[in-house]
Amino acid sequence: MPDTQAAQPFVVSRRRLEPTTAMLYVGGVIFALMVLLTLGCIVVALVRGDPVREPLEAVWLSWSGMPLIFAVGLPVLILVGVVTTAEARAEAKQQPEEVVLSIDADGIYLGGSRPQQLHWPEIQGICRVERLWDNGEGGLSWHPHLVVMLLPEDQLPRDSSKWGPSRHWPGTAHLFGRELPYDDLVAAVRQHAPQVPVTDRGRVPDEDHSPSFD
């Protein structure tokens, strides 16, 4: 009986969140917190026997009345958010998801602005590395990357950016993205190409600290 599970590709897609939808969620959360804060202040005022007007003014009329203005405009924000979200979902059903990474019987597909299809015979290995990134203002930070190595282990240069095509580790550079578990990558490669080694190289201090292309 054929193994149908092994024929299924491993796909990682980019999660989409429309700006208006995000604004709607943030606005709703802020408004809910303001209401809870108001109720809490009113309860405290009633328990102490203080005037209720004072906590209401402190919450809604602070910052030149900006909380109250926001509350008045919230219904319009909700209406706009509902309409745009409905249209965005309708468009998303017609458009395929943006694939960030795909692993199947043929090889590996790397998405992004410059998508690449790499076949198993040319792949020497797959690894996870953390590269040091200099933002140009004196700030250094480590960012994980997925690298498809096209050179044998004994021919790898010291600079990991020359090992082969690489991308930011799926999910780490995307808004509300879920980082791809390393074990899931290992399992996917073993399923389709068990001869290809998968390793976690940790932090690699390359000479070039500029961000790699994604």
C-alpha cells in the first residue's frame, strides 16, 4: 500500500493581517481596557463614598479629551474595519497564499522577493544559523536564518552568506508570524530527502553584518 503521507509537501505560508484589521483589533482592545478602567474607578469611588464624576473625568477627559474623542469615533472605525476586512477576506480566497517555504519530493522552494526552486541533487545540506546584524547605529543583534547549502562541508567558506541561498527563519520577520519549529524542518526533510543532513549551527560571526535578502 503506497505511503500517501510522504507525497504531501511541507508548506509554510506567510500570515496576512490587513492594516485596517489590525487597527480595528487594537482600537477594540484599547476601548475595552478603558471601559474596564472606568468601571474599576467607579466601584472604588462608590466604596470610598467619593463623587463618581472625578474618576470619569480622570479617565475620559484626560489628554485634552482624547479618550472621549476616540470613543465617539470608534463606531466609525468598527464600520470601516468590518467592510475592509470582509473585502480583504474575499480577495484572499481568490488569491493563493504567499508561500515562504515548501519542501516536497523534488526539492525546496524558497519564497520572498526572489523565489528560488532548489532540487535535491544539488543540495548538500540545510542548516539554521544566527547571523549578527548591525543596524548602522551601533546596535547589534542576532537573527536566525535558514540556509540551503550548495557546497560540501569541507568547502564551506567562513562567511555563511556564501554557503548557499538563505532566508530569514520562517516566521521571525513577519508580523504576527509563528516561528517555524526546528524539529518540524528536520522531520520534513527526513520525509522527502533523508540523505540531506539538517543541522543547527548556532551563531555564526560572519564578516558582513548587513541583513540577508528575504
